[in-house]
Amino acid sequence: MVNAESYRDGNKLVIIVNLDRELEGSSRISKSGKSIMVAKTTIRHENSLGERVTVAVNAYKKNE
């Protein structure tokens, strides 16, 4: 996980992203140059039926 935290609260998945940070490196800027990546993560949890649930988060902000 990059700039994102997650935890399970009962049957809910809580994802926390720090909106004041940006990712570092050359891959943080979109190919078009219009957006900057703030957070990126893939989270896997099992639901109450034992089924695997995958959540992918990519958070961007406008590149000024």
C-alpha cells in the first residue's frame, strides 16, 4: 500500500487516504500529465461467507 491504510470494522472495510500527500517518483504523474497520483493500493479481505473480496484504489488530483 502506498499512502493508504485499511482495516476491517465488522463487515465494513475502512480505507484511509492522506489527501495532503503525493506519491513520489516518475510514475506519479499520469501519461497525459493532467493528474498526479495521491494513493494506490490493492486490498484483499474475506467477507462473512468466506468469499475473497478485492478492492483496488487509485486516487488522483489535478496537476496544476
